[in-house]
Amino acid sequence: MTPTETLDYFEGRRDAIIEQITEIVEIESPSHDEESSRAVVDWIESAASSLGLELFIERHPTPGDGDHLIIRSFYSEAKPVLLLGHTDTVHPVGCKEKNPTRIEGDKFFGCGIFDMKANIVLMLEALRYFAETGTQPARPINILLSCDEEVGSKTGREYVEREAKRAAHCLVFEPSAAGRVKTGRKGTGMYTVRARGVPAHAGLDPEKGASAILELSRQIEGLHAMNSPETGTTVNVCTASGGTTTNVIPEHAECTVDVRFTSMAEAERIDAAIRSLTPHDERVSLEITGGINRPPMERTDAVVALFEKARDTAASFGYELGETQVGGASDGNFVAALGVPVLDGLGITGDGAHTLQEHILVSDIAKRATIVTLLLGS
């Protein structure tokens, strides 16, 4: 089939795809909700099993989180392409009442629809295409859907890295950035800084106390001084809390620190700086936990080649595909750190990730499915 015929195929399936997206979005599956995670994986396994393909399906139960899911198809001796995504969302159960799954004009709203449940359906639709047309992809296709990506992939990372080591390249179905795919992502670090001071009565003898909050405020100034715009490094204190009541010099205080970086050299520099923080008041002690969570996804020559292939593929049916580099991280960062070429942000165009205005564009569904399927076939 020509690229235009492939696009026509997916345009003809638009209503069926919308129905599937509605079904999976309606199954709310926030991170750390074991029962909900398994419910959405049940749906995906059922949908995949109905495609009429020989599939090898693995479910990896993770207490407290749910199931990581792997779907293997079109087995051969060739290295597979890894399709990467996740089933967890940031929206607590009940949020679909605030952002009902619905279509208004070209916007298809729903909690987790953009990040990234609609794009799970996109993966399945690519498999369906090969089944219904009797054609073969260029390589075996392995799909990995983790259940804890939104909370740092503490259990999912080992599966991502294991599957990545076997892959020729990786396509990540995270949301697109205004329709553009992502050829670079910053790495991330997450820290907590805790201060323990000396409590005292705030009115009778405050001089006997050592304020944890005052100490932490001084540390926060130092943390923000670590920002380096010229290298793309950001250090931001995102939450802070402390104290016990209004008339006590605070004994406890803590803050969380979000770090983003474009290279591992910067990651190591900031990590060392944070871990070497020392108290301004020697009566106060500091505890620092956390660390580097995801390495950066760097724009290598192999990544550029993969993007150019995708761009040319899109152009073959009149679709303009742009690229960008972003500050947010994904499981694709783990893949890139292993030297495997990664193209991220292949999801359907939309907006509002992690908000109650989250949506995708109906007009982009068939186009995005066409790009993905043609990439897999070439």
C-alpha cells in the first residue's frame, strides 16, 4: 500500500479508534493504584489478543503498583524495534467526572488521554494494520508498557533497560510537543533536603533554639544559585514545609528539589554540590536524600538519522513533522543512556498533559497512526 492508501486505511478506522480510546481512558489508572493498573492492563491484553496475530504476552506483577506489560509480535532473528509507553496517569480516581471523556469540535478530552492512553491504542492499531493487510513490519515489534513511569519508574526501569538492550531502536509514544517529536530530553534529579534544629519556646527563651526553617531558607538560596542557564541546568525548590506550632522555634523543616540537566557531566556536578551542602548554623543538622533519577536523552547522530527517516516518512503523505528538545524526561532517557537510538514524542498531537484540560486532536489520529505504521514497515 502507498503512504496515501495507508492514511486512507486509518481515516476509515477513525470511529473505531475513537471508541477504543474512549474505553481505555474511562479505566482510570493513577500511579500506585494496583487494582486500577491491572484493570487497564486487562483491557489492553484483551484488545491485543483480538487482533488475530501470534503474540507473546508477559505480565510482570509489581506489588503496590500493578502490572508491567510486554507484548511481542512478528518474531524473527532480527533485532526488534521497541515501542515504549506507560499505563499510569497522574489523575486520581474520580477526575473523569471533572474532565469527562468527550469530543468538542476537534478536541478529544479525557484524563490521561494525551499522556498517554490514546497512544497505547495507536500501538495496537499499527499491529492491526499489519494483520489486516497481510503485510510484515521490517523488524519484530516489542511493546513495553510500564505502570510507574509517572512516579519515576522505580520498578519499571529494569524492564525498560532489559528490553532496550535487545532493540535496534526505540519509538516512544509519549505526547508530542505541538505535533513535534522529541530528539532530546533533559535528565532529571529529585532530592529532599531536611533540616533538624533545636526547639525552644518562641516567647520565653528563643535564643536557646536553632530554627530549622531559617536554616532551610538559607539553603534554598544556595540551591537556586546553582542554576546555570548557559548550560541548560535548572535547580528548583518545588515544595517546602516545617515547624510544629506557632509558639515554638521549629525543630524540623524540609524541601524537595527538582534538577534538570542536558549532560551527565552537569548531573554529576550538581549532584556533588547538593550532597556537599553544610549547615550555616552548626547547631542544625542536614539530611539529603534522593539523587539522579533519569540520565539525559542526547541528540546523537543516530537519533538525528531516525528523526530524518520519520520526517521523510511523514512528508510522503503531505504531513510536516517537526522536532524539538524538551526539559521533561521519560523512560526513553533510560534507553538513550544505553546507546540505543530513540525517537520520542510520537503520540497524537494535543495539549494539557496532567491537567483537567487534557486532550488530543481527532484530526491527527489517522496521521500519527500512519507515520508510526510506515516507520515500522520500512
